[in-house]
Amino acid sequence: MKKPDRRSVLSAAAALSALPVSALAAPKPPVVRPVTTTSAPSLAPRERILFDFDWRFALGHAADVNRDFGFGRDQKTYAKQGNGQVAEPSTAEFDDHLWQPVDLPHDWAVGLPFARNDYFIPPQNPEDGDPGAGHGYKAIGRRFPENSIGWYRKVFELQPGDADRVLTLEFDGVFRDSLVILNGYVLTRHESGYTPFSVDITNYINPQGPNILLVRADASLGEGWFYEGAGIYRHVWLVKTDKVHVPQWGLCVRGETSGAISLEATLKNASAHPRTVDLVTDIYDREGRTVASVTSTAQLDAYSESLVSKALHLAAPKLWSLDDPHLYTARCDVREAGKTLDVSTVRFGLRDIRFDAKEGFFLNGTWLKLRGANNHEDHAGVGTGVPDALHRWRVRQLKDMGANIWRCAHNMPNEAILEACDELGMLVIDETRLMTATPEGLSQLATLIRRDRNHPSVILWSIGNEETAQQGTERGLKIALDMRRLVKSLDPTRPITAAMNHYQGQGLTPALDVMGFNYHELSIEPFRKLYPDMPIVGTETASAVSTRGEYVRDEVKGYVRAYDLDAPSYALTASAWWSLYNAKPYLAGGLVWTGFDYRGEPTPFNRWPEISSHFGILDTCGFPKDIYYYYKSWWQSAPVLHLLPHWNWTGSEGKTIDVWAYSNLDKVELFLNKRSLGVQSVPKDGHVQWSVPYTPGELVAYGFKGDKVVMKTARRTAGPATRLSITSDRSGLRTDGQDIALIRAELFDAQGTALPTADNLIHFSLSGPARIAGVGNGNPTSLEADQASSRHLFNGLAQAVVRARRGSVGAPVIVTATMDGVPAARLTLTSLPE
């Protein structure tokens, strides 16, 4: 290859310097065609009503019965049903006007104060750290009985005719140990904070009067070692059906790339008489066209369930893939003598997956290196009460970076994540919370499989994560085999894995189809000798740590360098793990720990006042760290050129600063104040760097493809702030009470350069049908309130989460940000129909 001479470089530089940096931005990757969800007509006569609105909330008390609304005041709590003695709020006369109005999803823990763990004794191993740090130091748990019980109350009316139907409440997730009380009747108790559950309320409704629904959630105990939130943090639905209907998750569709489809439908007859019904099934493509139909007849005994199985075939099947995630919809109409009794639908995709021990992973017959991230489900400002639109936005961030797989760590996920992955083209490792074969553990596992088996994005079931007490034992194998039998009985189409951090090749290994490696890369080759025919995936890789915008490790403040230099003792840096996995075709791929920072586990500073992790490729707000551009360079094909650090080092004049560039181009040349500092060839899966004595001014990097300069990026020394800017990830909000907009605030100088170290206090306000749901800035040591209207910038950035209210279309949402010393910033979001 011909090396560019200095004349050509400077000539190109001169021409490019006349253009703004944005004019040379990387071309956007190919646009993924949006999924059109318009398919079948409405579900009438079935009604599925979102029950997220108009709740009231109050804290109870785990130790004081009088502050827990009389719950358990005497031994009559369960003595008589429906007499209103379970708890004071269960009666219609109870006055809840002092309770907080809330809409779901809702996490009450995120609004609690932070609390230092006064019982912490520093361990010998600093990486073990303070258990309080593991959960982000929120004042919840058994030490805080005043904060650990939450009561939700909703009063609702029903429609004429509902008394003759089956009414079911479906809870997508309540953290945790929830008690559901309707009209004074204790209907169910559900301990798991991650698995959905439903309750039939048919016999307990007041058809003609108000219905009082109570949910008591007890978050005194946790299920994980990370921040888990508290409360009804996922959706609630009221479902009304005929007595003959398809129950929840009663449709299972398995499709092949040939177009062959097998459908299983569970039909329930809740009436006192035998029924003869027709099951009419139509398959719709993405554009809503009918592409297949079949009719079956079923005889249903009184008070029974029956399984109906049918085969269909699509003449010209369209496959689900990462670039074109085509989704079909199956609609099943239950009819009796020509009358439709019930309608149920499910989306699915046609795709083929294969793990090979020697060649890696294949999707639809094409080799694919899995590259992705593990993720918990909390976000700055809202905790675990994440609206669906925000889940989708988070999936989109990793997709745009080039990731193609998401691991649900370490629990059954919000289904909105799977729906986003289905629609955007992102593969999923779906994981249960408990590795146990107890009735409760198997029930949770069965719920996971039944709910999620129609999602084409799901390619692996994970039955456990780092189960150190059992993953290497015979007992662990017995448990895993019981779990395996259950999984295969419900879904024989997907392989099973477990994320193991020790004992690969021992213990539960024979129960797995794919070995999941959490770190311990030196054990990979010994494992392959023991199990040469078992495929391998890196279920957790990296665990590299960095703090957005920080370039000097600060032990006092608790910040890590944003350079790719730091990882715990058990882990590797980003470039180290990726170059290793990318060089070995037989490794199916790996998933970084983690895609986003999350509250808790603040390695390497597991101590007060650290409240969130440093593991993320993006911070808790979803602001990209520098390492994001390393992965973007090697995980997707569009040109990338990213320069770090910032160039504001007042007081460090003459001091050597390490300057790095992440790029997937051939070469990068760096200039400081128009003086070349040399050309560097970009190594595969690596980066380029220079040592530069600090002088204020402008660093400019030029990226070459061959001998041609194709990209330019710069870092400039910023002056005093003159302008506050706010931008939004979207231009409008649906007035459905669920949509969100993410507002980014930052400061600029007179030349339009962002202030990279700014920490000013920003005040947010708005008008129109929306509210500020929370604020954040990605600072892992910030003890500022999450649910507030103000936030300090952290290294130049802050975020407000704006959530739509239910309101009339046409009223705009005007967001205003203010700060001392500069003009206010405003933006307008259009109100869109639901």
C-alpha cells in the first residue's frame, strides 16, 4: 500500500479544515425497515385494558401495624373473607386523598434517600466491598421498615354485562412479595419480583358499584445483589373474556424457515356446560396481509382446558433476521355457531439458529459472531419503573453501536425488552432468576418459557448465573437436569445454557447444550478438550470499568479512567477480550458486562458514596462513554473516528496527555494547532494513540481509507459558557401517559464548543401534557435526588426523563432548562395521538 506523503495529507487537511466537523461525520448505517404492527383487526369481544393509571400510593410499615394501615392488627387477617378487616384501605369508605397519585410503572425505592451502611466492616479483599453498595445505598430493606412496604390502591367501575364474563388481572411484575386484595378478599400472594402473575377476579367483583383494588408489596427482602427497585414496576392489565377463551400465553407458534408452522392453542371452558367451538386461525404478514388460514373444531367439557394443534404452511416465507426482522401475527378466533366468543393474537418470526462447537453460531444458515451486552433494567431518574418506550430506546442504543445480542441479567425481563428486540433485530439470552428445582423455582421457569417462547429474538434459555455453591457439584447437576426436562417439555427448539464462572466441564455441564463462560478465558481450551462437541458463548466478558468523561483515576472521588485500561482481577479490558474472542471462530461470541451502568455494584470502589456501577459501555443515563466508540468501530461497518480525551486541562500546560483514537479506518493522523503529530496505522480490534504535551487549542484527527481522508473529528479547548442547550431524542410525545422523551442538557461556549467538565446546576420545567419523571447525569457518586426537577451536570451532561400525561392532542409540551448566568433553553415537543 502506498504511504501518503506529507503534501497530500496537508492538502487534504487544508480542504477539510474549511468544513465543519459535522460535515465529515460517518455515514449512517443502513436503516432497518420499521416493523408495521398493523395486522389483525381488534380483539373484540375480548378486552385487554391497560390498568396503569389512577392509582394511589402510600408507604406502610414492616414493623408497626398502626403505620401499616392495620394490616395484621389481630389474628383475623385471614379469618373471614370480604368483610373489610384485612386492612383499612380495603373499604370503600377509606379516605386516600393524602396518598400519592401515581401511574405505573412505578418504583418507589428510587425516590428514597440514600443511606450509608453503618454496619460495614472493610473486608480483606477490596473487590468484595460493602454489601450496601451492591444495592446502591437506597434506604430499603429490613433495616428500614418504614420504607420497605408499599400500598397501592385503585378504585374502578365495571361495565354492564361484565358479571357474565371472566375477568382477570394480569400483573407483569411487582417487586416484591405482593398481596392482591379486591373488595376485602385476599385473592393471591406472589413472592417473585420478576415473574408475571394473574388472578381471576370474576367471583369477587361489584358489578354495580365501586371496586376497591389493593396491592401490598413488601420489598424488605431482595432476590439479587444489585438494585432491584420496589413496587408495581411493570404493567397491570384488566382482561375481560367470554367463559370460553384462550387463557394467558395459551398460543404457541413454532415456525420453520421452510414456511412450515405448527400452532398449539389452549382453549378454556369456564362454563358449566360442554361446548363445541371452531378455532379459526389466520396468519398475517407485517403489512397485514392474510397469508395462511386454517379452521379446527374442538369439543370442550365443562370447566376444562383442551389443547388444539394445527399445521399451516406459508407459500413464500419471509425470514426474521437482524437486518430485516419480519414478524408475522397469528390470530385465533374462537367461534360457536358462527358467533365469535374470543380473539387472541401472538407475534412470531421464522428463523433458524444453530450453535456449532467448531464453527460458532449461525442465523438462518449464515455465520454470525455474537457481540452484545448484559443488562439490568434500571435507568437514571426512574429506577426500575422504566416505561416501554425507554426500554426500546435502550435496545436501540446498543443496536446502533453494532451489538446483536442482549442477555437478560439475571432474571425474567420486562416483555417490552423482548418486543423491542423482536422489532429491531436483536438476539436475546433469556434467563431465569432462581437456579432451583423446587416447585417455586420450576414454576418461575415455566412462566418464563410459556411467556417468551414465541419471541424470535430469544435464542438461548439460561437456567442460572454463577451458582458457586452448586454449579460444580453432583447436586447442581440433579437440579439442572430437572430444569432441563421442564424447559425441553415446553420448548424443544432452543438450546439451554448457564453462565458459569468456575467448574466448566464439571457439575451441571452435562445438562447444558451451550457452555456459558463468565470470564476465565484461560479455562476455555481445557474445557474444549473435555467437551469438544459443546459450543461456547461468553455469557459475561470484559467487566472493564470506566467513568464517562474522567481520564485520571481518582481514588478519593471514586472515578476510573475512561481509557480502556482498567478491569477487575477476574476480567479483561474491552480490547483484550474482544480480540481474543474475535480471533477464534469456534467461540460463538461474547456479551460485555455491561451495556449500561446500573445502580449498585460500583466496582472497583465498592464503598460509600458510590451508588452505581462503572461497567457500562453507556452510563446510567445512556450517554455513551468513550469505550462505546471502540465497540462501534469493530462491531459495525460504518466508518468511525472518535478522539479522546477532551482538551480542557487548565493548569497542566506542558504536561503529557495520552490521546487515543478509536477508528475502523486504515490510518489516523493527529494535528495539534495545525501541527502534525504523526500518522498511526489502526491495528485490527485495537486503537491508536499519541503522547501530547498539553497546549490549549485544537486537536484534529483525520481518518484515512487507503490514501484518502474520509473523516475528521476534533477536540477544542472550551471557553466560558455562553449558551445552555437542550435536545430531545424525539420530536413528539404520544399523549398516552406512557411515552417518554429524553432531554439532554449541556453547555457551549461562544464558538459552539461543549464544556466537557461543566458541573453547573440545571433546573428543568415544562408545560403541557407531560411531567418530569426523573433526572440524572451518570455520576456514580452523586447523592442528588433522582425524582426532582434539578440536576448538576456531570462532565458536561445531564438528563431529564419527560413522561407524557394522558391529554388532548394538539397541546404542545414545552421543556425549559435554566442556569445562572446564561439564557434559558427551550424546546417544544409535539403532542401525538396514541
